[in-house]
Amino acid sequence: LKMYCLSGHPTLPCNVLKFKSTTIMLDCGLDMTSTLNFLPLPLVQSPRLSSLPGWSLKDGNAFLDKTELIDLSTVDVILISNYHCMMALPYITEHTGFTGTVYATEPTVQIGRLLMEELVNFIERVPKAQSASLWKNKDIQRLLPSPLKDAVEVSTWRRCYTMQEVNSALSKIQLVGYSQKIELFGAVQVTPLSSGYALGSSNWIIQSHYEKVSYVSGSSLLTTHPQPMDQASLKNSDVLVLTGLTQIPTANPDGMVGEFCSNLALTVRNGGNVLVPCYPSGVIYDLLECLYQYIDSAGLSSVPLYFISPVANSSLEFSQIFAEWLCHNKQSKVYLPEPPFPHAELIQTNKLKHYPSIHGDFSNDFRQPCVVFTGHPSLRFGDVVHFMELWGKSSLNTVIFTEPDFSYLEALAPYQPLAMKCIYCPIDTRLNFIQVSKLLKEVQPLHVVCPEQYTQPPPAQSHRMDLMIDCQPPAMSYRRAEVLALPFKRRYEKIEIMPELADSLVPMEIKPGISLATVSAVLHTKDNKHLLQPPPRPAQPTSGKKRKRVSDDVPDCKVLKPLLSGSIPVEQFVQTLEKHGFSDIKVEDTAKGHIVLLQEAETLIQIEEDSTHIICDNDEMLRVRLRDLVLKFLQKF
Amino acid sequence: MRNSRKWFSFLYPLQQQQEEIATKKLRLTKPSKSAALHIDLCKATSPADALQYLLQFARKPVEAESVEGVVRILLEHYYKENDPSVRLKIASLLGLLSKTAGFSPDCIMDDAINILQNEKSHQVLAQLLDTLLAIGTKLPENQAIQMRLVDVACKHLTDTSHGVRNKCLQLLGNLGSLEKSVTKDAEGLAARDVQKIIGDYFSDQDPRVRTAAIKAMLQLHERGLKLHQTIYNQACKLLSDDYEQVRSAAVQLIWVVSQLYPESIVPIPSSNEEIRLVDDAFGKICHMVSDGSWVVRVQAAKLLGSMEQVSSHFLEQTLDKKLMSDLRRKRTAHERAKELYSSGEFSSGRKWGDDAPKEEVDTGAVNLIESGACGAFVHGLEDEMYEVRIAAVEALCMLAQSSPSFAEKCLDFLVDMFNDEIEEVRLQSIHTMRKISNNITLREDQLDTVLAVLEDSSRDIREALHELLCCTNVSTKEGIHLALVELLKNLTKYPTDRDSIWKCLKFLGSRHPTLVLPLVPELLSTHPFFDTAEPDMDDPAYIAVLVLIFNAAKTCPTMPALFSDHTFRHYAYLRDSLSHLVPALRLPGRKLVSSAVSPSIISQEDPSQQFLQQSLERVYSLQHLDPQGAQELLEFTIRDLQRLGELQSELAGVADFSATYLRCQLLLIKALQEKLWNVAAPLYLKQSDLASAAAKQIMEETYKMEFMYSGVENKQVVIIHHMRLQAKALQLIVTARTTRGLDPLFGMCEKFLQEVDFFQRYFIADLPHLQDSFVDKLLDLMPRLMTSKPAEVVKILQTMLRQSAFLHLPLPEQIHKASATIIEPAGESDNPLRFTSGLVVALDVDATLEHVQDPQNTVKVQEMFTGHCFMLDQRNRDVYSVDLPSRPRLRKVLYPDGQAQMIHPKPADFRNPGPGRHRLITQVYLSHTAWTEACQVEVRLLLAYNSSARIPKCPWMEGGEVSPQVETSIEGTIPFSKPVKVYIMPKPARR
């Protein structure tokens, strides 16, 4: 049982687990922070951006972080825990010879598709005339200015995938539901469990009959829109792989939401616009819900909310139809029937408007002051670039960062000098360390495996000893490109017995509560499932021969010989020999057993603990006679 | 000539020497790769460390010559290493290294096999086998090695790990000997029966191994080994496997076998009948169209399309959904009677044959919908997954193309697919229908369904449907009427479809003259007694009707009698304005001028070709004329050629091309005729506008010649470059004459000589054709030029330019000028496009491109703000006044803020409707601050070129550092469409 760690990023994990002859990839997150090294891609050529000193428009956008630790074509299945963790899927399924299946829940696939679609759309609509790749050469990279010089693994950065690749990757996904048991080649069973972090996000249990590995990634105990986390099923695991904890352990999501609302209100009252760079799904639903309650009380009901994304419409509508993946009170609304999310009402009352892009209808409806939700949170591509350029010059406007994935200072770098106000209130609902220790106490796994970053306090706050995982025995940590041998051995395998065979067994109780029985049967293996069948009747010599060709294991078709057991008491054996007319018997003790010498027949019988040999000179009759005598002392079955 | 040759031989060894020195130097400074690795691995204290070193090492490429050393070090470490994950990485590195180009891996094979034998970890074993596979595929010639590897694979086939068995099977599939049948008798046991070995693993316990076995078998087939027919039965068993990967691969294998042995006979299990193997396979694959997994269904549906040998009654069953009674062939009454008689048992006598032994129906064997071929396509076309539906439509298309009777039968199903919810499916079925349309005639109800698609919002679908209507047959006049009405509805709903609809009606008319005839009075709304109002000639709908009628009238002489007077007038107008849509008609009371033209087009081609040749010949003799005469001759010829190009569209490319070339020459001659040159001393005057402008223009024209024409060959490229060189010489001379000071001149001279050098190197093979030319003379004097001062160089160049011969431009076979027409925006509208300032407006651009090579990379859209207006700056609300467009020198300021943008369309925006034709449908984004009034934006298409793309790279240049090249890196754009003006009106944002 081994774990190959392909990604060092704690919230965007990519691990490969070898478990009982199956190779399982757990998540494939795409680390997009490398885009911060690029210039923003504006929709309309911007004279300011293209004339920035020291920057030059480099090739599109390339990000994947993956190592050649393992041959990816040997991966049998990929388990996806949430839609943020599947963004690298096209790179893996399309260009590595991967032939397996991907398992994910339906909302994960649909929203993941939206995220990928948005990404591809943002990048493809502004094609580059040329791409530079020479700079990735080590020797040249060394000469580049600081952030690029220090970037690691530049050679693994790739161009963004295309829509065809996305479609073909997504077509390899098989949809699953929570608590559905999926058999992998008969050897392993995997089960997704609700993780409470996002629509359709899941933790996975990977188990064989006697071992259980839980994979916890991106879970949340807060009550937001998705179904609450299923903790009970994680109990009794041998190993618990823990990834995707909160990236901002010091920030309280509730407080951040309050800050978000008050800053928004302040700006709008002063006549400024608010820009919220965000993903098209996820936290935005909660933000809209908060605003729904807040704007009326703050007297801002006339301020329009705009949500601009190529997938805005689909995202808002998908959220309403995934009723069974929502938390309980949202689910119960569906039966009233009412839309589970209040943004339906915002849309109906024209307070929230969504547009596929910044051109077209939006430009006719546009009114200021307003609140704009748009992507991408890295501020490097998407419509947000245009708004940054448009509003950045005025100190009335505010940009509020809510996504914790990117450092907001770095994201803002190419827009400096900036008159606009910047507020950073990251909202990350994933588990924090207090919740983790509570969870671990409850679930009681034998071993915990987690990224290295979680075993020590964050470097910025090294005194905060509470910001690390604390459990007994201490958690095993992994790093990028490391192979971890998980500390338990498989010892048992389940074998089924055919009813006819089970009928014929006669158990004997050797200790109270423990019974034994001897079984002689044929072990039949098909699709990694083992089955004991009654031995074939010996009276079928003809059919046995025929079957030999088709069946896979040879011993199955030979006529069965009875197996022997027991030990031979030498004294009695000698007496029996004498009874049968052998005389002049000599017994020698050896280290392992005895040698019985029949001197007149010049024959030797070696009796050892695990073998018995009869050595005689070409006298088959004699040998058979002796053999029969020996067999009398042994039990057959 | 002799001189020049000496010059080459002098130049070349020098270069080679230099190059050798360079490479040697490189090798010396480069640290030895293997040594570094060795040090790293020795340093490694723990397996994890070693792994990191190996990972780092794997990132850099290894040169072929040092591979062996690296491999030795890796192996050495391998023996010492206990950690399997490190061994795994080493094994995979070995595989990677053996793939290095230029390295022969046979030397490491022994070691690889050796370590294989002692390896315990299954995973490493599998990786090692993979390495062996890489080695084996690298050495396809070496039979002995292949045999050995196959032996190794067979040995490990019994491994308990599925991964190892997989790799073994893969190895067998890729390396199993092909000449088995030949060597069988000779070697007997030595040659293993690879097929049998692989076949045994069809029943492996692990599904992954079963899949791998089938894949290996398919691999054998791909490599040209003939599979045995016995495999067919084995593969059929796998069709009912529990795992979809196995079934999917099995379907493929069955298909392969059915293509290999289509005519062999196989028994039907439930009776003693026998059928052809291809029919049996067809039935089995059809059955898989209703498999539980959609992947298998797609696979099966796709493969059905390529089974053309299948018998027609099986084929037709696929469209019949009736369930047969448990799908077995029923025996005939005679057979049953015979059986009864032979059974000879007593019967109660109440009923005839009631005691006859009945066929025992095994409940497991009866498939509820075991349908064979029945209804396969019905299922496929109704599948829930659109991928399956698309595959079924594709298969239907291929089968229908090969069988007309099937085409007719599948029509209904295909027409139904026009209503599919997924656009791709609709599009695919429309295309399919078009492909088989020569076999079919549409009924009215079918037409109804087809025409309903015209309301589709997708432009692609509508245009595909227009194409389909162009080539379908309609059975009744009501059908024609219906089609016309629907097309006109389409026209009003989507006016942008105009051209496509007109074209569609043209074909519809010419295909069904007799059906159109009875409709004419109604369509033209003529009345036997009364004159009706004359319809509006500019109405696209009316034009559409006329296009239909005129095209029908072409083969229906009685039709013109029904026309009213104004129809004839309109005919004359349309014949002129839309000549590609309206044919020449034989009209009463008209001279048959137009009809006389059409048959003679072919015969006319010759004289015009001749004319072209003759005028060009004449021009090349201008060497002997005085300058004045030469100029006149050139001017006349250019005029002639241009006119010829306008008249004869087939010759337009050639005529334009040669005219451009002549114009260059004309400009050159004119420039050299200037008075400027008569003055002995340099004047440093600014008056040589004409000469420098000429040089610049010649350059531009040569770029156009090089990049705007498709079909330009190397011969022409040389001449074009030569012309450009002359222009550069001219430029140099002019600069020398007009600028004071020597410093810039030095640089220019050097640059020019460098360019001559490049020219010579690139076109070394063509130099013999350039006798007496400028370059030829230049190269003769090259050694002298290299050493002389700029002033002297200029003097030499000047005399040479005057003396050089005018080069004959050989005409290429096929030459077409790239052209583009912007269909949309039409530029007619006066309504400005309004948008909020600061935001973005998207301008739809639709253009057709002709004869553009690689449009994805070359075609760009340019937008320019032209016209004048007042620009409102939002920040301080100042009003800037902008210059009026009267003074051309201030053009840059003309645009409200001097913007001219270039936009690269997405690759996906280009469609390729036909050879040499492309269509660009894209959106151009504009953004601006507020203006006082609507303003014009000019949109045009540009052809970007990069001169380095055309010139073949010299091999020696790639290795070394990139030398500063002036010639090769010139990039630029040529406008190649008429600009279209669009009004836009940014308005201030609302509060």
C-alpha cells in the first residue's frame, strides 16, 4: 500500500494510491498561481497594459504541476472530490495514455464543466499571435527578473486546454451518488460521502473487505448551501488522508461575510462601484444569499447586482436543480415548491442580472453605481481585467477579494498604481484546525496522512502552535514528489464458499468460540473474487480434458488426489511392518525424524516432519505395499 | 560566372571551419551528464533523496552519445537499491533513455533482462517490461532480439500481478513475430504461436488483463499479422463480459475478424443453419448497440458503418423494430415433420405431434431483446446519449452511401433526427442526408420536417440545410412551394442568410423546372386580365423568387411566356447584377448575345492565354528600348494585363501577378531616370521623394507578390527577392545621396551586403538562372565591395542597377490572388451601434476568404477609428477637438484617440467550406470612452506575413545562437480586403 504524492499544494491535491492491485488517483487539482507571473489578458487591447515596462506579453497561460513519479497510463481510476480539484483532468486523460474511468458526482461534473468552459472561453477569445517558450529554458530563465527566475518547474507549465479536450475528458467520467458503492475490478470498493464544502463535493472511502482508507478533501462543517458532511462513515478507518483544509486558518468565514457586506454598502453609498472577482460557482451563491437579506435592510435595494460570466446563466440555474445535493432546509423548499436559492427571487425582481459577457446586452443595461461579480479571481484573464482597467483610476470604487486561492497583492501588481480601494476578506469554509482535531477525535483513524504544511504552523505565524494538526499517533506528512509507504499490511482476503460445499463441512470446536473444519475444494478466481467450489467429480475423465483448454488454472482440472495429514508413530509403524512379514527392522534417529531400514529388502523409509520417502530398488510391488502401510497411519481428506 | 564560382568555394570551407570550432567549444564547456548523475546518486543518503535526484535528472534531455554511460550508472544504482519506488523510477528512466534518438538500445537489453529475472516487486517488473517494449520497438529489424523478448514475456505471463500480465501481453502484441506462418515448419517449436498464447488470456480472471489481451490481438492485426478465424468464437464469448472495456475491445476484434473472413460460414447455435461470418458479426455488433454501457454502444454503432459487405436483408432488419420470437430461426414444417417421424414415439393421437420432443428453452440463453440486427439503428438513433446517436447517424450515412435501397429506407429515420435536441446531431444528420441525397426523393411530409429546421437559431445548421436543399429532389409542386415559402420565412427572420438562400433557390429551380412551371403565375402574382403592381426590385424575397423562376426557365422554354413585362426588365437587371445566380435565358425578342457567350468560353480561353504570353514576351525585350520607350511599353502592358484580369476571372491571378511585377520594374526604371542622378556630387537634398517612395513601394509590392498569391513556387520567390534586393540597393543609393554624414551609411552598407550574402545562401541553387542580373553582377564584385568604402559601394551599385538586365518572371501553373470580402458588417447602415462608454461592444464580422493558405495564422482583423468628432474624456470632462481630415499628413491624429488595433481571430472562427475557400465568422471587440456623436470605425482584413516562414532554414543555423538577421525576421501585414465602415456610438454611462 503506497501513496505517490504528485502535488505539494495542500488544497489542490493530486495523490496516487496503490491499493490491492488497483491504482487510484485521488483528485487532480490545477495550481493556477503560476498565471500570476503573466500579464493580464484584456478583451480589448489596452495601450496601458501592453506598454508596461519590464513586462512583456508571454505565451498564454500554462500551469499544470505534475511530476513523472508514476506512469499515469497505469492509473485505473480517478476519484474527484470537488470541482476545484478536477481542473487538471484534461491534461491527465488526454495526453498520458490514461485508459481508466473517472468517478465524480453529478454536480461536480456539471459545475466543473462550467469552470473549465469559463477558463477556456476567457483564454481562447483573446488568441495570441505568437507564443514564447524559449524563456522556459533554464539558462535563459536564470536571467529573468525575480518572480520568474524563482518559479519552479517552469517546464511543466502547459498551455491551456481546448474545449474538445475538456469534452473528451469529461466523457470519461462516470456519475456516482453519495454512499453509492462502486466495485473496482472486484478488488476494491469505493464510496463517495458528502463533504459539505460545495455542491456535490465528496470525501471518498476506499475499502477492501478488511481494510479501509478514507480520503478527506475539502470538507466543511459550516452550514452553507451543500449537504452537511457525513462524518459517521469515516469511522474505523485504518488510514485517513487529510487534505484541503482552510487556506486562511485565522479568518472566520462569518466575520468575513459581514465585512464584505459592510464594505460593499459603504462604497455604494458613496457612489462607487464594487467589483468582486470570483469563480462562477460556490461561494457566490452564499454571497448572493447574504446580499439578498442585507441590501434591503441597508437601503440599497436599487443598486443593481451584475454577474458576468460565460456560464453565469447555467451556474445560477444548475444551482437550483441540484436539490438533492443541498442542505436540508434548502431541500425542503423544493417541495413547497420554491427555488432553493434566493437568487431566483433577486433575478425575478431584476436586482440581480446575469450576462454571458461584458459586450452585448450588458452594455445597454449598465448603470452605476453597481456591484459586479465576475471572473477570474487571479485578475489575469476574464472580464474582471476590463473592470479593473475601467474602475481602477477612481478612489470611489472598491475591489473585494473573496477567493482565498490567490494572493491579492500579487494579483493586483500589474494594475498599480491603483486608486481603487482593495478589501481582502477571504471566505474559505473548509475545515480549520480546531474542527480537524474534533473530527479526528470522533473518527479515530489509526493513522493520519496529510501534506507537510499541516504538520507545522504557517511560516508567517510560527508561534501559533494551534494552527497545525495535532493527533495521536502523529500525522504522517508528505511532500511533493514523494512516495509514502502507508503503515499497514494487508493480511486477510475474503473467500466465499459455495453452499453445497459449506453443507459438507463438519466443524469441530477446539476452543470455546473457535471451531475448525477441513475443507478440500477448488479455489476459483474470477474478476478478483475468490470462490471455493466443491472439487470436480473424478468420474469425468473426458470432460476434464476438454475443460483443460478453457479453464485458467491447471490444478482445477486434474483429478483430485486426497491430501494427507498426521504424523507416523514410529513404534507402531514398526510393529505393523513386522506384522506384515518384514523382519530385521532397524530404526535410526536423525535430526529431523527417523529412518526405518528394512535390511533384507534393502529398502529405506525416511520419515521426517514434512515428508516421507520410500527408497527401494525397482521393486514397485514392494513400494506399493509399503506405501499402503504408511497411508494407514495418516488421515485423508 | 567563373568568378562567382571561385567565390563560393572560397566562402564555404570558411563557414564549415567556423562551425566546427563552435561545436567543439560547446562540447568542452558542457558538463558531463553522466558524471553529474553519478555524483548525485552517490550523495543520496536515503531512497527519497535518490528519487528526487532522479526526478531532477529526468527533466533534462540526454544526448545520444552519453546515454550508454548514464544507463550504466543507473543500472549500478539499481542493483544496490532496496526501495522499489526508486527502482521503478530507474526502470522508467531506462525506457525513456532507450527511446533517445540516435541511440541503439541493444547494448542495454541484456542488462534489462538480467535485472528482470531478479526483480521481486510486481510494479517494477511491469515497468521493466515496458522498458523492454521500448527497446524492442526501437529495433524492429532485429529478429533475434524480438524472439528473445517474446520469450521473456511468455515467461512472465503467469505472474500473479495483473500489471505484469498486461505488459507481457502488450509486448507480445507489439513484438510477436510476423513471419510466423513462414517459419512455422522450419523452426517448429522455437517459433511460438503468439496468437494462441494471447488467445488463452481472453479468459483471464482480471478484466484488465482480458482487455489487454484483446488489445494485443488488435495490435497484431495492425502490424499486419493475419488473425486466425478461431478467434472469432473466443471474441464472441467476451461480448457478454461484465466489464465494459472488455466488451468494447471485443466488439472491435469481432469487426476486425469479420473484415478478414467475410465469406466464411459459421453455424447458428440454435439451429443447424449456417450463415456468412460477416452477417453473423453484423448481427452481434448490432446487438451491442443496445449494450448497457454507452461507450460500447458508441463503439458498436461506429463500426456498423464500415461493414459494407453485409447482406441486404440483414441491413434492412436494422431499421425494423419488431421483436422476433426469441430470435431463433424457426425450422420449416418439413423439418419438423421429419423429426417427428424419426422420433417414432407413441402419441395420444388427440393432436398431431403433441408428444414430439420440444426444443428445450434454456432460460439463461434467451435474451429478452436478443435482437440480432433487428432495430439496431432504431435503438441507436433513439439512444439517450447523443454520442451514440451521432455515431448511429454516421454509420447510417456510410451504409446508405453503399446501398441505394437502404438509403431510401433509412430516410424517414434520418429526417426524424432533424428534430434532435442536440445541435451536433442535427448538423450531422443534415450532412448525412446531403451525402446520400442523389439516391433519394423527399416526400412532402418529410420535406415538412426538414424545412422546420430552417427556424433553427444556429447559423451552421441553417446553412447546412440550404446546402442540403440545393441537392435534394422534391416530388411535388406543393413541395417546391412549401420550400420556397419556408425559405422566404427564413429570409425575413435571418436576413444574413440572404446569399445562402439565393444560392439554394438557384439549384432548387434548375433541378425542378417542371414543378416550378405551374407555380409561376402564383409566384409572380400575374393575372390573366389585369396588370398587377410591379414588385420592388430591391426586395430580397422578390429576388429570391426570381432566382428560382429564372433558373427553372433555363431548361423550360415555355416558361418565359408567362412572364409579364417588368419580369423581363428585372431579368435584364439581375442578369447583370447577380450574374452568378441568374443564368442566360433564351428569351423571345432578344438577341442571343448572352447565350452565345457561354459555349464559347472554353475556346476563348486560349486566345487570352496567348495574349497574355505575347504581351509578356514583348515586355522582356524592353532591354533594347530607350528608357522612354521602355516606360511606355510597361505602362501599356500593365494596363492590358489589368484589363485582361478583369475580363477573364481564370487568368486574374496570373495577370495581376505579372502586372505587379512589371509595375515594380516600371517604378525602378522611373526612379533611375530621375534628374537627381545626373548631378555628379551628392546634393543632400530632400527632393528625391520620388526615388525613395519608389523604393518603398517596390518593397511593398514584392511582399504582396510573395505572400498574397497561392501557388507561388521557388522560381518566382527568387525573382521576387531579387527585385526586393534591387529596391534595397535603390534605397541605399538614395540615402547616400540625400543624407549627410557617413555614420548611418556604414551601417546601411553593411546591412545590405549581409542581405546579399543571405540571398546568395538561400537561393544558391537558383543562381545559374539569374545570369546577367543585378545579383549576378553584384556577386562578381563582392570581394571588392566588402573592402571598399560606402561611397564607393554606392557608386558601384548605381552603375550596376542601371546595367542590370530585366529578369524574366516564369509564370507558375496555378496562381491565385488571395482575396477577402467582408459580407458583414455591410457598411450600408447609418444607424450607429450604441454601447455604454468604457464597456465593450462586439462587432460581428463575417467574411469569405479565397486562396488563403493557413488562414488561422495569417488572417487578422484591423479596426481603425476614422472620421472626426469630439471625444469626451470622462475624468475631467474636457472636450478635445480633433483635427479635420483634410491634411493627410496628420492622419494619425485623425482618429479620436489615434487607435488602430489588430485583432487575431480565434482558430475556431475559421470554417472551410471548400478547397481554397475559407469563411471567417468572428466578433471584434471595441471599447471607447464617450464621444459626442457617432463615429466611423473602419474594419478590414489583413494578411500577416513573416518572411522567415517561407525561406527554408539552413541546418547550420539551428544549432548556433541566432544571428541578428534582418532579412529573415521581417514581419508585416498586407491589407487584402476593402475596408468597411461602421458607425459606433459610445454613450456616457447611466447613473
